[in-house]
Amino acid sequence: MFGYHIRRALIKALIVIAAAEPIMAFSLITAGSAATGEQRRAAIVIDDFGNGMSGTEDMLRLPVPFTAAVMPFLPMTKRDAEAAHKLHHDVIIHLPMEPKKGVKSWLGPGAITTDLSDGEIRKRVEAAIADVPYAVGMNNHMGSKATADERVMRIVLGVCREHGLFFLDSRTAWKSVIPRIGEELGVPVIRNSVFLDDVYTTSHIAKQLSVFDKRLNEQGTCIAIGHVGPQGKKTAAALSAAIPGLKRSTTFVRASDVVRRLLRDQLIIPNGISDGGGNPLLLARVD
Ligand SMILES: [Zn+2]
């Protein structure tokens, strides 16, 4: 599990990138490191492992550390999580959550839907965590409806806190309540700035990789999400081709490295980083 402890007596609030405007906060935190000439830090997250989807092996062979988001309760859940862990990638739980539009069967087993009771949601989140070995965090599969639901997210993030997991808000909903509730409960929340392959064409993926490159220049650190599945082989091929060039100016990191570094940076500059609205982002002690 993610190894940090929060000394409650010392904190008023713990929040990493979660705030009214997380991108702003993220930029504020990372702009300094870019300006001082440090290498850019790229965190690639690949969603939808666990079901033997196309591109799974290609992704696992990428020559840099990344974060594998593995869906629970599927035939390859354990195999993919173990393979990723063995290769020193991060494993996170890719929790299926109810979208505004779409068919429930797309969600897969154990999905979190807004019609479930508090007890059932908790049970399902606990079971998902138990089903994905080596997980250090969690993100949402779909979820435009569930991630905007305060009752649901309070339970999901509460269980994350109990297990020492961070949450990557994959931003399927503009009205996501994850940053605010993460802050309230003391769960580190990060989010991606780029989706690499929401359109399944090589030209779109190439375009998104150049957006990723630009964001890395602007932010210093940037999280991009890609997928195994129909577009998996194309995304893996595009990443394999781009990685040697990027490596000259970029360190590839895992999502947990991003969280750890943000916690550290904010400890070094206590109260010095705000969300632009005057709210301190982190008043936390990490042992
Ligand atoms: Zn997904």
C-alpha cells in the first residue's frame, strides 16, 4: 500500500492537487521545477487492463515505468496486476463507475452505481481492492454520473483513505466532486491533463502526444491516460515510437511518484502553495 501516514494533530487539511481549480494548483506546484531546469516528469497511465484486451502485451513491454489501471473481477485481473508489478510499474484499481450515458453492461462486474445502498457501495469497493493485488491507488472507469455524486464518492474515497490509496480523477465529469471530498477526507487526489486515445486513430494519438509534450513544458509534470482495447496496439506503437525522443528531456514516473513528490514539495514550502483562491493546498505531515 502507499506508504505515508498523516499525523492528524498536525493537519487542518490534506490535499494534493485537489482544489477548486486543480490544474492551476498543479501548475503552481510544478512550474518551479521546470523553471529550475529539472527534467520534465511524464506519468503515463494505461486504463482497462484485466480483460485480455488488445495491446496488453505491447503496453507491458513499454521500456519506461508507467501506471497500469487494472479492472477488478475479470479473467486477467490478477495476471495483469502481477505482470505489471513484476516490471516495476504501478498498479491501481480501475473501478467501474456509472456513466451518465451508456449501457450498464459496459461497466463490467462489481460496478459502482448511484442506486446502490451505502453498505453495498462500501462492500463493492472493499472487494475491488481485495481483487487487484499490489494496488497503490484507484481511478475511475467511466463514471460521469457516479463521480459527480457526493454520497457515492464520500464512501469510495473513505475506503481509499482506510487503505492508504490515492485517487486519480480521470475527469469523465466536469462536475466531479472528487477533489473537494478528497480534500475533506485527506485522500491525495491527482488528475490527468491529457487523454491520448479517446479517438482511435493513429493521427489523433500523435496529435495528443504533441499536446502531452506541450503540457510537460508548461507544467513540468503531466499525467496522460491511454488505453488497452480497440485502440491499444496503436497507442502502444505511438508511445514506443515517441519514448526514445521524449527520454532525452523527460523522466518517466509512476502515479505514486507524482503523489509522493507533491506531498514532499508542499512540505518543503509549508503554506506557500495555494490554489489561486488563497486556500492552502497542503498542511500535512508525512512520516
Ligand atoms: Zn476504463
